[in-house]
Amino acid sequence: MIKRYTLISILFSLIIFACTQQEKKKSDLQFSINENLLGLTFQDTMSHLTLRIPKGWLPLSSFDSATQTKFNSLKDEIGFQDVFIDSLQQGGSLMIKSLINIDTVAIGNMYRDPETAFNQQKVWNQIMKSSFYYNDLLIKQFLLQNNDLVSFKLIISEGLSHPIQLDYILSRNTYMLEVKKIESSIGSINSL
């Protein structure tokens, strides 16, 4: 368990270093995109975002009423507009939220102080952040971790008609099996 946690931290540190270098150059990062790990295409015509959903992750409407009720309360509370869940229900989900009413100053404050922005209830043991350009989009990435979950929170703050937040959440137990799906999905992010 500790070795896996350390490995994740080291890998993310390398990504942060690469992203920091790339941000200075304002050039694209390279993502390992495996088409076999990608499923549905998501397009939001309001923000002009397009991305591929991890394979096997389906819209919330595809699930039974108990699962829908559980996630709908979360959607209403936090304001997510779209939710995709791992059809095998192994702890994977993607939640998409429009930040149409949030300005660049507020997004900058989130980036400067992610502890206040995302961890007021002290749910996460560790938060790491990076910022990079990809397909002419400025993406602020936060890796949030605790003993049970790993979350990649991405805020696309420039390059779309308005900011969008993507939350990829994985169970720590399935992280090593699913992380390539997340990388491929992030690599598919683009503007319409």
C-alpha cells in the first residue's frame, strides 16, 4: 500500500515537472492515447469542449434508480451537469461541471490555494497541482488523494467559451488498472 502510494506520488511529481516546463513554452504535452481504452464521445456545445469518456463508463441515466438517486443528490449539491460511471462499478467516475459563472480571478485563487478550494472538510490527505497547455487549452490539474480514492480534477480555464471542470475519480484499489483510461481520456480533450 505504501509502495503504491509512493509510486503514484513520484509519477505525479514527474508529470508536474514536465507540465511546469511545458507551461513556460506554451506547447502541447504528449499523452499516451490508447483508442481501445476510450468509449463514448462527449461534446458540450455551450463551452465547445469535446473529449472521449473512458471505455465502459456510461452516462448516469444508464444505471438503476438507486445509483441514479445517489449520484443525483451529489449532482445537485455540487452542481455537476454530466456524470459517467464505470459500468462495472469498480469505483470509477467522471463528473463534468460548467464554471460559466466563475471568473479567472476565482480560478486563480483555486490554483493558489487548493486546500481551501477543495479540502475544507479535510477529506484529502494530499493535493498536488500543475498547470499546462494542451491543444491550445490552459488546464489546471489537481491530484487529490486519500486512503480510498484518487481524483484528477482538471479545470480548463482558457481556450473554451467558458471554464469547465472535469473530475476523474478512481478507487485506490483499481487505480493501477484504470489510470491508462484516464490518461487516454485526458489526451482526447479538445475544443470543437
